[in-house]
Amino acid sequence: MSDNQAVIDALKAAVEAAPGNQALRAHLAGLLLEAGQFEDAVTHYRKALDAAPADSTLKAALAEAYLGAGKSDVARVVLDDLMRSSGAAPSALLRAARLYLRLESLPEAAHAYHQALVGDPSLTDSDLEDQVGNVPLEEHPPEKTESQRLTVVSTEEDGGPLIEVERPRITFKDVGGMDAVKEEIRMKIIYPLSNPDLFRAYGKAIGGGILMYGPPGCGKTYLARATAGEVQANFISIGLHDVLDMYIGQSEQNLHRIFEVARRQTPCVLFFDEVDALGANRADMRHNAMRQVINQFLAELDGVDTSNEGLLILAATNTPWYVDLALRRPGRFDRVLFVPPPDTVAREAILRIHMAGKPVERIDYGRLARETREFSGADLRGLVDRAVERKLHEAMRSGKPVPLTTQDLLFTIKETRPTTREWFDSARNYAVYANEGGMYDDILTYLKIRKNDLPQA
Ligand SMILES: Nc1ncnc2c1ncn2[C@@H]1O[C@H](COP(=O)(O)OP(=O)(O)OP(=O)(O)O)[C@@H](O)[C@H]1O
Ligand SMILES: [Mg+2]
């Protein structure tokens, strides 16, 4: 061991003297990995990868170092990235398979092992053979998730956020009700994507995005995901609070990077959540810095240096009144859509989704939907959860499972206060006193407030 340490020390000195010698550095990293000095190994593998970003052998080794250091999430990110790249070395794929096994990801391990063997049939491994030899390949476990995770692009080196690329499985069919919003999305972004020539012929500019606003938990994110599923596009969801960095200049870079990743993944729906985070009208200490970030965002939206072709941009906020006005100019988020609490049809659909797979008696969904006015999608989910919990307690006391009934749910509804009410309390004020350009007419309509009855400005 101490012998090895002497070699390591000598190599460290050599690498320091010749920082450009990546072969030497990779060798050092390998010894560090063997010696269990994982953090150091990570550092050197990363530097080596900076010089050769596509090197699959280095990626597999980096993943192993991360795993050794106890960072299995990051290890997985690196492995997934390796698996997505084309032309990976068979030996790197084999190593990836073993690492996936350590991460207990059998389908991924099976896939990587299979790919390794395709590249080099001599690479059989009895351990892998035993554990994943029989895992069927084509049939990835048919999860009932909303999305399939495609890849995660790491910006972690710069302390930036991780960018996750998904391939949503849900489409508009899975979204109950919300017909007006769906139609707007079709007109504004789906049709232009599928019929670009037609739109050009009428001189309609393609581009710009839709800003959705409304109370929390009412399907904005869900609908954005379904939009991507509808056009079989990739989906990237970005919470802007995560992007905004304390370090001046870092937020701009983060934003730029996100757009760059999305442009490489077209067709792609790029969804920005919490766009109110970009509000310059907020009393924000970092006022000037914020201006810069907004400008960067606008430049990216306008596609100043590059084309945004094939990029569909959606955004959402619960507090549209904080969103910077510059974002609402033509060509940007010039369509601002109110996403109201789910209507009766949507509530029934949402209830069915959340009741699926639970032990139930015949449930009167229509009745439940009628009794849950003002409930958000999230409220409805909470409702089902609480009813199930109560049933579970009962079953534990009595020792036998009892199915959920309509009565159980009605009982839980009575004790629940819908969360959308609070939102409307503040939204009402903006709609009444700050309804510039009729921006919040939809809220007034929803609240059945007639414009004529309002105080004159
Ligand atoms: N119209 C709908 N059809 C089916 N399910 C829905 C619908 N609306 C909401 N849901 C369900 O409610 C959940 C919450 O919705 P979602 O997260 O999209 O709300 P949101 O408007 O983005 O909320 P927030 O403002 O808090 O981000 C969804 O995951 C989905 O299961
Ligand atoms: Mg959301």
C-alpha cells in the first residue's frame, strides 16, 4: 500500500508538472481509484474528461469513482450519459454494466451488458450473465409513469443545475377537461410545428411561447408534459429558482446552457416553471443583476445567435403579476393563458387517475366530481390519500381490509378546504385593480365579476 502511495505521489508531481498530459493523468486517476482515494480520483478523471469529453472509458471510470465516493446519483447521471453516447467502447459498456448492477438497476445493467457483447462478443462476464442474462431486453419495465427519463445533462461542474431530458408518455388524452387551454396550445405551438409552410404562407411568425398562470396544483406542469407527449417531443422542465444563482454571471450561463441543450434535443418542449423568479419588479436586492438575467433570457427566446427551430417554449407561474413585462412582448410569451381549477370533467378524470389500483367499491365519480368544486388536482390527490389512510387505520384495527366507498370520500371532502381559494383571494385584487390591457379578464369571468361593475380606473 505504501509502495503504491509513493507511486501516486510521484505521479501527482508529474501531472502537476505536465498538466496537459492526459494519459498520465488518467493513469494517476486509475491508481487513486484502486487505492480507494475516490474524491481525488474524481477530480483527475473530470479534468481528463474536460480534455476529451466524449471518452467513454473515462466516463465509466468517473462513474466508478463517484460511486466509490458515495455519490450514486451523480454516478448514475454519468452512466446514463455514457449509454446515450454512440460509439462507446465495449470495455466501457461492460464496466457500466457492472456499475449499474452495483446500483441495483437491472434493466440498465442488462442493456449495457448486451451492448458490450454486441461490440465485442468475447467480453462475457459470469457474474453479469448470472444476474442479468435473463432480463428481457426489448421490454423495458412498462412503468405507469408520466415520463420516461431519457438522460440527464450535467452542468454540475460549474455548480449549475442538472438538466433532465424526458420523453413524456402522457398526451392530451390524459388531461381531463381544459379544452380551451389545449386548443390554444394546439393553435399556437403544435400546428405551427407540424405545418410550418402553411403558417409562413400567411405571414404568421413562428416562435414565441405560451405563459400559463393560475392557482397551484391545477395542471400547468402536467399539461406542459402532455404537450410534449402529444407531439412526441422531448421535454425539459426547468424551475427558474434553481437556475438563478447568487454569483453574478452564473445565471446567464446556466440559462444559455439550458437553451443549448434543448436546441440539441429538438423537437423539444422547453418548460420554464416559476417564471415570476425573473420579475424585475420584485423588491430584489440584486436588481441590476436580475436585469442582466432577463436580458439573457430574452436573447435566448428571440434566438439571437442561433435558431430556435423545433423548440416549443412554455412557461408557468402562480404569480403572473410579478412576471417582467418585457417577457410578454410579441414573439415572446405573448399568449398568456389562465389555467383554472379543473372543471367537473377534469375533476372526475383526476379522481379516476388517483383511485386507480386502490381497493374500491363501485364509486360514484360523477357525484364526487360535483362535490369538489374549487379543488385543485393536487387537492384531489390529497383527498384520496387521506381517505385511503383512514381506511388503512380501520383495517388495522379490525384486521381485515375494507374497500373505499363513495361515502368515505364524501366524508373526507367535507373536512378539506380547497387550496385554490387562497390564490383567488389575491388574484381577485390584481384582476380588479391592476387588470392592464384586460390581462386578467379570464379571472374576472371565472369569478363571475362583470367588468361594468368594477370601479373605473
Ligand atoms: N386536467 C387534469 N387531468 C388529469 N390530471 C390532472 C389535471 N390537472 C391536474 N392533474 C393532476 O394534478 C397534479 C398536479 O398538477 P400540476 O403539478 O401540473 O399542477 P401545477 O399547476 O403545475 O401546480 P404548481 O403551480 O404548484 O406547479 C398532476 O400531477 C396531475 O396528476
Ligand atoms: Mg407546476
